[in-house]
Amino acid sequence: MLRTFRGVCLTCLCILGVAVIIALLELVAHPILLKSTGCSWTEGPQGFTCGDGWVGHFTAIVLNLPILFSYAQTFTLFGASAPFSRDFALLLYLFDAIFALALAYPLLILFAPKSGRRSS
């Protein structure tokens, strides 16, 4: 059971790591990134929108990862003050859970019992 939980936490840490890398890439190469992917910035619910089809939706999800993590932290820490739809609120709770599990992984590694050691 602990091994499965550790695997889930590691997966969440990888997702958070990708979001950090994407955020840094967006900060450095914002105009170039928009031109090369064909995406645009929307002002209403802030985020990237890309073309129709599964490739456009996947690209938009990847580009919006940092924004979703920041929305999730704000949403859960300060309450539901923004008028989000129910589906978007559930997505924010999911990203908040991913964030919490990603932060739990280093603690699991640090405090997990060391296997393979014999005490003599």
C-alpha cells in the first residue's frame, strides 16, 4: 500500500515539475511560444486557447498547467470567491490534491523505513 502511495506521489511530483518547467519557459519565450504553437491568450478566464482537435486541447492543457496550479492554491486557501463553474472547481480541487501529494513525496522518502538494513 505504501509503495502505491509513493508511486502516486512521485507521479504528482513529476506533474508539478513539468508545470514549473513550463512556467519558466512561458516567462522566457512567451511571444515565440504563442507564435510557434498557434495558441492565443484569453482574458476572461485567463489561460491559453489553442485550435480545435485533440492536439489543440492537449497543447492548451500543457500550457495552462502553471495557471491551474496557481488557481487551485488561491481557490482552496481563500475560498470560492470567484464565480467558477462546478466542473472547473472540481478541476481546481484535483490540482490542489496533486500539489499536496507532490509535496508529500519528499517527506515519504525522508521518513520511510529503510529496507534492506539489518540491525546487529
